[in-house]
Amino acid sequence: MSGLRIMIVEDDALLAALHPGLPATTGHEVCATETTEPGAAAAAARQEPDLIPADVGLAGDDGRAVMRAIARRRAIPHACVTGGPPAGEDLSPEAVVLRKPFTEVPPAQAIDGALAQSWPPPI
């Protein structure tokens, strides 16, 4: 796995600023960073990313809704990013989950898991 184009969907400015370091250390490129459902859907159409880590708790939007909107156009592997408690999220059992502050599942492992899913998985 090398040279993936990754679009980050995150509304926390500090976390969004930290995300680009992950792909850089693993040989990937951040092609876009978006904070809203409409922005993410438009950027996904323009940038055609290979992978999307999407915050499930976007302010005013739902990261799962973002991925559903994007998947209507093109299925893209994704990881659900959350800072919430494991029982507090309504995610499918097949969902690849990356928990903030990124200690439970190493980010590289989450990328591998998202890419290994059959697409489109339930969101």
C-alpha cells in the first residue's frame, strides 16, 4: 500500500491540522480536508480520494451521512473517527473505527482495515 490520496473529514481545527502528519509518515498524501457534508461531497467528487477518515460527530452534520452522500456517487473506503465512547456510537459491526486520541487502533492499522473492506459496506 503506497501513495494513497486521503481526504480528511474533521471539524475540529486542531485535529484536522494534526491528521496530515499521519499520511506523510506512511507515504500517503492528504488531497483535501473538509469540515461539512456538502464540502466533503464536493471535494470527494473533485479529488477522487482513495480513502476517507471521517469524524462521525461533525458539528451540524453526521460523518455517517457524509459517507452515505459520497457513496451515492462513488464507493470510497473510509474509517469512522470518533472521540465518543464505544457503546455511544451507532456504527455497523463492519465499520472500521479509529478512536481519538488514536491510541486503541494505530492509524496505519485502521487504514489497512478500511481498504480491506468489501465496498460499499453498511454505514
